[in-house]
Amino acid sequence: MTLQEHGVPRGGLASQRLLRPLTGLHTFVNFLRKTLVIAELEARKLRHDPTELITRAVQPALWLLVFGQVFTRTRAIPTGDVPYLDFMAPGILAQSVLFIAIFSGIAIIWERDLGIVHKFLASPTPRAALVLGKALSAGVRALTQATFIYLLALLLGVNLNLHPLALLGVLTAVILGAILFSTFSLIIACLVKTRERFMGIGQVLTMPLFFASNAIYPIDIMPDWLKVLARINPLSYEVDMLRALMIGQSSATGLLVDFGVLVLVSAGLLLIGAKMYPRVVI
């Protein structure tokens, strides 16, 4: 019995095989388009409140101008042949990304109170696209901080690597770090569900994440218990990647390892965030 007798048109199986990858590509493009729409919607808020960029720039400026300048003169922290200010600049950029991203989750609570989350959930937009779009908007905010820190570091005489490929790598590291920590922040917001609890937990988490990393001192000088924490802290891998790209220092773990850790952790948190997102309204 032929395939046509079973009701399959001539060339039907071949056509189905060709359509499958096209359907998958269409689904991916549609997902990406919806993600970018959410990211653009969130990033547009900067136009209504640009003062946020100025206030966010104060903290990294103080770290570089005060802490960095003082410790460069005292040479209290061993950084080899690299001046301490140069060593510190990538760590302060990572810190700025962390602080911007970790508090982005509070917007989910505001949106829930305003009824916006209910509208998002009623739309056909995939939950993962909603979460990733919001995470990308944190990356846009972080890039503005990266621009400011680069300009300030150049004024302070930091020997930055301005090769286009290095700058592209820094952009990638900043966006990945923002995605990772903003998604983590969203998960926390979905669990605590109140602004007061979220702010308290955010304050508790940011400083341990920052100080239990290689942002302002090398891992080698840490006590053994802190070395363990630093090596499982994703911020350490972001700092290591930024340090290799910004000032040309040898990566302790390798750029591929740094990139892989940031991508894998971000992907895992994105899946968890997509599952948790509807719980913010429960």
C-alpha cells in the first residue's frame, strides 16, 4: 500500500521535515522579538527618570576616587605588577552591575500592586521572555554605568585595554552579569512579595556577594573558608572576565570558563524565574 493511499500527499514527509526547522526558527525569532519588546519597555523608564543614572554613579565614583586612590598609595593589598587602582576598576564595574541588578526585582512588586503583572500573565508572551526582557533592561542600565566607570578610570590614569574586541567582551560580561543577578533578584521578589522584605534581603545579600569575591582583593590572600565561597560566587567569574578584558591581566580560570559559568547560571536562574514569575500574584 502506498503512502498516498494512507492519505499522505506526495512529498508530504519531505515537506514536513523541511518545515520543522523553519517552525523552530520562527518560534525562536518570535521569542526574541517579544523579549526585546519587554526590554525596550523597561529601558524606556530611564527617559522618565534619568536622575537614576546620576545617583547610581556616585557609589562607584567614591570607591575609585577614595578607596582606590588611598590603597594605591599604601600598597596594602598585593596585586603584583598591576597598580591597585587598575586591579580595582574591573571589580568596581562588577559591583555596580551587581547593585543595579540585585534591586531590579522590586519593580516586579510595584507592577503587581499596579496590576501590570496580571496583564503580562494574561498575554501570550512566554514567561521566559518576560523574565529575560526585564533582565536585559537591567543590562542596559549597567552599560550606562560601564561607560561612566570607563571614563572615570581613564581620567584617573588606569591603563585600560580599548581594543574593540576587548570592549565587546566587556559588554558581554556586563550584560551577562546583569541578567544573572537581576533574574536572581526577580526570584527573591517572587518569594518575599513585599517591598520591605525585599529591600532587607537585598541589603543582606549584596555586601556578602561583593566582599566574598575577588572584586577588591585577590583570592590568594583570603582565608581558606572565604576562598571556597569566592570560587562558588558567580561575581568572582564576572570580575575575572572583566579584569582580563579591561586591563589585560591573565585570567585565573580562563575566559571560556568565566563565560560558561555566567551563561549556565543565568540560564538556570532564567528557567527558575520563568516558573516563579506567576507566583508573585498569588
